[in-house]
Amino acid sequence: MNFARHDKILGSANELRNSALVPKDAQVVLCQGVFDVLHPGHLAHLFEAKTYGTHLVVSVAHDDDVKKGPGRPLFTQHVRMEQLAALEAVDFVVPSSRGNAADNIRTIRPNIFARGPDYPQGPNPELEAVTEVSAELRRTSAPTDSSTRVSSRAFQTYARDTEAWLDEFSARFPKENVLEAIRALKDARVLLIGERRALQLLEPSEVIETGARECKRWLAELSPALIVASPSELIPAYSSARHADTPGFFASTKVALNNNASEQPNEFETLVLESIGHSDCVVVLNSSPHILTDRIATALRDSHVFTAAAVDRATWLRAAEANLKLAILQEDLPFAAYSTLGSLDLVSLQHFPTVYYTSNNESEGAIPSLVASLAWISDAKEVTALVCAALKSKGYSLELSAFIGAAAGTVVCAKSEDSPHIINETEFNKFISRVLS
């Protein structure tokens, strides 16, 4: 495929900086994006950006950095670069890395960095680079939602039944309401109790850490108020943990338990006991029931805090029975008995990435799979359950909580091995907007 003169397409930003391609007195404008489906909104953005200066350079995201859902990008980075180079308004096209233009901004040192009107206001790596090189950020007035509409309508991203479910869901929960719920995670004071787990990979020398602290890394932007309490020891986990059925969480307001401990609280217990009173929600990760000591369980019982605790194969939320939580933690309550209880909500991760939910107080249903890849499956399940529990504790419906939790798990699954283990807030909001468009 050959759309344009190849002298417009550069192998890196260094080629532009270390050459005489751009005069010293040029007014350079830099744009950044995926440009997977080139549409009128893109063209308006680029042509407006060109009016800001004398030379327009477009930085194009690498294929591995495109997080727009299964099957994306539709076109490789090279093809996308050739399409852009064919435009008269574009002077040069360069590849970008790490999912943003920060490195290219520092290398090219443009006079103006042009983004669309929906570009986020908060700090990010690109804006830091813009400040470093004394550039100016300008927002164009081009349409903001054309890319999502074109890609979702012209190219069917999901199966027809999934598309139909998303249409029905978005009718009940408009995009703005979903994004508002996601913003509520910022203020969710969640205490996460869990072990540090060492996961042995295929290479004998390669070990990664999973568990509570890894959940905090994934949710550092979405839920910055999250507090993690973990014993200092790093314990082994099965090498197949990523692919195993991850247990979920049960939630109750009270725990009936006799505290016979007489010794002083250790450092771990002290952190938990001090944090419970300041938390909206307490979550105990799936492999951690044995670290829920009598002293901690008694404090949870007495605090009335919304509590989520691990049980096998499913996420249990909000049960009224005071004695139930401990019984499930100790796994001495038959599974069949759960259905006979009173006020009970359930979100099941047994068949993740499909997430099932049911309740005595709300209708039952399922969140269909939104992801093709199943990388980081254990982390994805735990993030799904944690987000769901946090939103339920804030008073959101079980269905909406399960959907946002499933979407967060989807983003985790889509991450490549070498990409940062964090759900970027801007990317997540764009993913939600695209799915619900």
C-alpha cells in the first residue's frame, strides 16, 4: 500500500530533529493520535492545527498502545502513517511510543501541541513534556465523537447479541451517568486486605508479584484513596493462578465472632484496625481468609462498615445475616444454603470475562465479555470484584457496579506484558464512551 511520498514518513522523531527538514524559524505544530479510521473529524482537527503554524507533524500511536477494544487497531501503524502522509496539510509523520507523545514532544520541541476539545485538563506525561519544552497547548474545535461512531457503526466490534445488550444497557444507564459513577471511585475510601503473592512464570528465574498491592497499582488513578494492608511476607502462588477461577467477595454488615486473642496487635493488625473506621468499604482478597484474624473480624463486626470478603468462585455482596460472613470465610457453609438466605446480592466471576449478577432485591443478568485477550486474568478478576464492591458500597445499583467492574477488568486483560500495570483514567473513560456509543 502506497498512499503518499515516503519522504514525509520518518522512522523516528530524531530524524526530524537531526536534519534540515524544518527551517530554524519554522512554527512547528505537533498532533498525536491513533487515526485508525480516518474521518471528517480527524481532517477538521488536522487542517485547523495546520493553521496554527508553518509545519504540521503528526505523531501516530504504535499498534500495541491502541486500547480501543478487541480487534483494534483495524490498520497497522505503518498504514495509518501512510494515510496521514497523503494529506496535503501534513508535512511529516512520526511514530510514537508508550501510548502518548511525551517523548516526541521532548525530541521535536514543537511550538504548539494541538489536541482535540475533549483533551483532559489534569496532569499527564504529555502536558509535563509540553511544559518542559516551553510549548503551548491548543485545543482544536473539531468534533469529538466521530471516531467512536464511525468505528462502532462501520466495523462491528462485538457480536450482535453483545451490541444489542450494550444498546439496552446504555438506554438504562446513559454514558454520562456511568462516567459519573466512575468519578465516584476517586472518593471511595476502600481498605484492601490481602496477601502479597509471588507468581512463578514459565522462566524459572521470572517471578512477578500479584495480590493486594498489584490491585492498588492497577487502580492508582481510578481509586487513589485505596489503602492496602498486607503482611510483609511474600508467599508463593500457583503458576497457573492467572488462569484459575478466582474467588470473589462476600459482603455483610456484621460478623459474629468471639475474640479470644490476648496478645497485643501486630503491625499488620494495627494498620487494619486504624483504617477500618475511616473506610467506606473493606475488601478481603480471595487468598487471604487466614489473615483475617479474630481481632480484625471482630472490629469489622462492630464497625458496621460495608465489607467484602473472599469466597469460592463468586463475588457475594451485601447479606443481612450477622453470622454469615465468618461461616463463608471458614468455608463451613454449604453452597446450596446460600440461596435460602435473605438479603443477598451475588456477582459471579466463575466464567470471567462474562460477569453474572443476581440479587433478591434487583433483577438478575449478565455483563457479556468485552475483551478478546485473557492476559493478567487473575489481576483482572480481582480488579473487577474490587471496583464492583467499592461502587456498591457507594450506593450504586448491582448492575451498574458489575458493568464498571467488568469494564475495568477488560482494560486489565488488554494490557500487554511490558505495558504499565495501571488503568489510565483517560483511556478508561474513552473505552466506556466508545462501548456505550
